[in-house]
Amino acid sequence: MKRSSGTIVFLRIFVSVFAIVFAVGYYGHVRAQSAGNPSGAGSVRVPLRPLAPLSSVPIPPVFGMEGIIADKTAAIQLGKALFWDMQAGSDDIQACASCHFNAGADSRANNEVNPGQAGGDNTFQLGVPFNGGKGTNYHYSAGSPDAGFGGYHDGDFPFRKLADINDRFSVTSDLNDVSGSQGVFATSMDKIVVDTHPDPGAVVRDAGGGGDAPSERSSSGDDEGMTHSPDGRIGPNHHIPNHNVGTGPGNGNQQNGKAGGTVPGGSVNTNSVELNTSVPDPVFSYPDPADPTKLINTRKVTGRNTPSAVDAVFNFRNFWDGRAQNVCNGANPFGTRD
């Protein structure tokens, strides 16, 4: 049998030593995660895993939910419903999904430019030309498929263009504008109109303390339980337990001109609508062609673009500045920092 050469023997020894060092280092790193707390109580231990598709990784638990969420399945259903609920927005139109609707991101091409307000710039470099400048409501140009570096380099993206991709100093154009997400119109919140009346089937007492009688509806039609704003939009509908409503004549619960309250077992249907007034926005607006002294508002655009929400459960922190902590406190994004 031919004996192994010195080079092969050296390689075998080297590989064996490397494997031993790697194993010892891995063990030491895992042990370091629980150093100072052998029991692991109160600590977050993230096991090391090799790179693999996220479909093979179990959904991580959300820390801090103990004592807050009674039914995890119901909470997941509620979260999905709120994601698509337009009534979550102050204008009854904007939902989370308005911006995160396309694979969790925003793919809209109209009115998605912010002039760079996070840096104090209110002047558009990419926008609709008017009055010698540029303004809002711009539509992105994709460019042509055969224009440089794999195509579309003559379009609006990227905002920083190079003549030579291997030379970062060969800048041909650079914008400080931001591709954000259009949201709400500029408005002032005037007031919230609340209309409270018993649901059908609830029992009320009149102001004089007379006999009980079935409650009457305060309106008719198939949209019962909803309040319309002056422009025809419908406000949210909430149900409040009867113990939150008084039973005396001075409690502000008016029903067909009579003050009263529900007896135990009834429920109260409270309808509310937020009344807003459109106010001119100095940035996200353009002059009215019929009257140049007036401005026509467009939807305001965020100063940061919308990140994808797909697989966000694997994010350690959320939002671009990381202020949404990975620990839930049940009240706001700041977790244990609040």
C-alpha cells in the first residue's frame, strides 16, 4: 500500500484541528448566551441555526404577551382584520394595507415622492413642473429596458445614478427626495360626533321612570348602527357594555327626546364620526387652475418608504429607526423602554 504523502497528512491534521476549534467555539458561544443566568429565566435565548428557508424556521414567540393576550388565535384574526380595516385610519379610508398591500410593500407609482422633509427640505427635485419649479402628484417613470446596467437606468430609479457602477464618485445625478407612501389629506380635526342609542332588544326606562318598553331605532335603513358624515362617508360602529352608561336622566344618553339608560342585560350602540376640515398644505398641493389664489390638496407622502411586512415576525425591531421594540408592552411600540 502506498503511504500518504506529507501534504495529505498535513491537510488531514489541519482539518481535524479546525473542526475541533469550531466545535469548541460554537459551544462557548451558546454557553455565553446564558452566562450569569444559568436557569435562563427572564432572558431571551436565540438558538443558532444554519442558513435555511424561512419556511423551515418555526414562528418565534412574541415575548411580553403573558397576561395580555387571552386567546392567541383570536388575536391573530383581529390583527389581520385591522390590517385591512379602513376605519383604523382617521379619514375612514386609510388602512395599514393601503400602503402594505403588495407583498407587504407599496408598489404604487402615483404621488409617492417626498421632497426630503426628514432633512428639512420642502422643495421637490422630482415632481410635476409648475410655476418654474416642481410639485407633488408625480408619476414615476420606469425607463427603457435597454438603458444601462441591466436596463431602466434612464428612469427615475435609482435616485443616485453613476456613470460607472465600479466608481462611486462617477455621479451623474443625485436626489435627496424620498420614495415614500401617500397617506391622508391635510385636514384639521374639528370634533368627534357621538350618537348613542340602545340596540334593538335592549330595554330602557324613560325619564319619568315609567314602565319598561322595547327601545326604538334612531334611524332606519340597512345601514342601521352607522353614522354618516356630511360627505356621505360612514363612521365606525362600537358596542359598549351597559354598565358604562348611566341610568338617570342626566347621563347624556338621549333616545327619541327622552333621557334614560339600559337596564342590566341590555346593550348600547354608540356611533361616532370624526369631522374634519380640509386645510391647504404648503407642500402637498398645487394651485387651482380656475383660481390661482387657491390650492388643491393632494395626499401627503411619508418621509420614509414603506418596508415589506412579509415575514415581519422574524424582525428583531421594526420601523426604519428601530423604535418598535421586539418586546410588547401592550400599549405602544417602545416595549420595555416605556
